[in-house]
Amino acid sequence: MIRVSVCVITYNHEKFVAKMLDSLLMQQTTFDYEIIVGDDCSKDNTASILKDYEQRYPGKVRLLLQPKNLGLNGKFNALQTFAMAKGEYIAQFDGDDYLTSPHKLQKQVEMLDVNPHYSASYHNAMAIYDDNSAPSHLVNISNKKSEITEDDLIGEDELTFIATSSLMFRREEFAQNPDPEWTNLSTSGDIPRNIMFASRGPIGYIDEVMSVYRKNRGGASFADNHHSSDFLFNRIQLYSNINRHFNYKYDARLRKNIATYYYKLLFAKQFEDNYWAKLKYAMKYLYLAKPDGERKKEVIRDFILPPLLQKAYSFIAIGTYKIRSKA
């Protein structure tokens, strides 16, 4: 009997996937587990590497090689990979991550076995940056509760303290309660899915670092471009859908969350010279966030005042400063 189906999602991971698979094959368990790799039509040598592992570990490693890229940051590829799973539990991984503990699968199965009311389990992970653009850090530094609920995952800011490589969930429960259709519009798979899990039961936490979440320039996390209007509009849509799904139970928090993305639209490269677009999004931001003090004045001055008045304001401000500095 297979207890765990390990689902690995790959796309252009030729530099990393061998380390991912080796870390899975070294897991020490008292049960059988399978490894299913769904490759989203990689353009590099990833598929060849996967075929080599499949030949070396027949029956242990199974492949789903997509004939074309399914898009949406690998979400549809992931769903098709989950559908091939036979285990009681599913553990999801990206092909550029890897495990640092040989006991990860065993510990999470034990937690879920003794807590049948848990919808899922997760642990801490280390985030590393291949290009050294930031120092390594723990993914979960803010929430150390032994179990979390939907309330812990919905906030005024985007709460992402569950690494993909740390999550394990119940296959049958997921099959019976698939993600709502609106989640397929989101470029993020993890955020809505984790909230849906938590809405059906607590997610148990193991306070150990047992995997690495790799941020590389070709990875999905770098597709989250906070200077791109496409990404920002997608996040606004995601959190608006979450708000509706929960019948506006978390409306106060989510309005401020959504407001953050309207504020970021003011600096999106697509609207760099578009006063009217900035005016619209500035008004949306002020309505939703209701900021006080300097932030409100700044938004009105920089994005609501017409360009001619902005120049006049700057001229007066500079003149006043020069007069005061001479006094």
C-alpha cells in the first residue's frame, strides 16, 4: 500500500532536479511511497534527466511529460500530476527545491495519522537565492502556532509562510473538494489552495527546517513581478475572489490587502506616463485603504493633482524652501 505520493512539478529544472530526486530517494520511511514527476514541456534537458531516473528506479519514479506547456505557472500541470497519485497523502514539490531531512515524509505522515481532523501538515523551510540577490532566510518566521486556520492565512498583507516543499495533504479529501473554479484564474496556486485547506480543517505545523525553497531566475517566484500591471491585477482579482468566497467575513483585512496592489499599480511600468490611469488607481487606493497623514498627502500630491498643478506645487515648495534657507 502506497502511503505517500510525492508529486514533483518541473519546468526547465535541468540544473536542479537531480538533487531534488536524490533527496526524495533518500527518505527513510516505514511505508511505501511513490514519486510522480510532471514536467510542463521543459525546453532544456530536464525530460532526459527524468527519463534516466525512471529507468534507474522502475516502479518508484513515474513520469507525466506534457506535450505542451499548460501555463499559469505550472498549476494545471500540478493538478494533472496530483490526479495520477495513488497514495493516501500527497506531498508537492517544485523541481528546483530539495529536502534537507531524511525524515520529512515520515514525520508528516505520523502527524496526519494521529490528527485526522487536520486538512494538511507543513514545516519550516530555508529560502535560498541562487543569484545572491538576498541572504538566505527561514520561510516561516512569523507564525509558530502548532496549527493554523484560515484566519491565520488571510491578512492585510500577503501571508506566505508555507513553502510548497513543506506541505502534505490528504489525497482523497482534495479529490472530493477540488479548488474552486476561480482559483484557476490565479497565477498563485499555493495561496488559494492553502486557504482552502485551512477552511476545511487546521493545518498542523512541525517546527523543523526540513527542506529548501530555492529562488532562481527561471522559477515561478520570480514571475511575481510587482512592477507589472498583469501581476498586480491578478492579485487584486485573487483577493477579491477570496473575499467573495468567504462572504466578506474578512472584508476589512482584504480591502487593505487589495488596496496595497492598487498602490503598487501607481508605479507599474505600463502606466508610467498615464495620468488618468494613475488617478483612477489612486482613488481606488484611498477608498479602500483610508490612509492617514503623510501617505494620504503624498498620494494626492503625486497622483491626483493634475500635472500642471503638480508643477506649480513643486515650484512653490522649492521657492518656499529657498526663502526659508536664506532667512
